[in-house]
Amino acid sequence: MLVIMEATATQEDIERVKEYLISKNFDIHQSTGMKHVIIGVIGDVIGFDATELENMSGVQQVVKITEYKKRG
């Protein structure tokens, strides 16, 4: 899952989101770009309701990524 933060998200917003994810037993990886911070969420997100996360201050979008299966 990816959490894309708004360009206007404060450092407090980012830390609050990261703490929330860690409290849900996810590992995280932060990528900081020129305008946006993207937080990669590592763990089993099947059945995870992202509504609370989507409504947190500074969150632009939450994107769930399905399992990748190699073709061929």
C-alpha cells in the first residue's frame, strides 16, 4: 500500500501517519520527493480498512497494491 501525502502536509502530519501505521503493525518506508512524501506500507493489508488513514490530515491518497504475479 502507498500513502501519498499532500504537498502541503506538515512534518507533524507525516509523523502522525507513520505512527498510526506502526501502531497497526506495519513496516514503513518513506520516500521524500520534491513536492510529495510517499509512505510505502509493508505488511498484510488484506482486510485493512483504510478509511481512517484516508481521513487523516495531510493524506492525499491511499493506494492499495495487489500482489504482483510474474507473467510467463
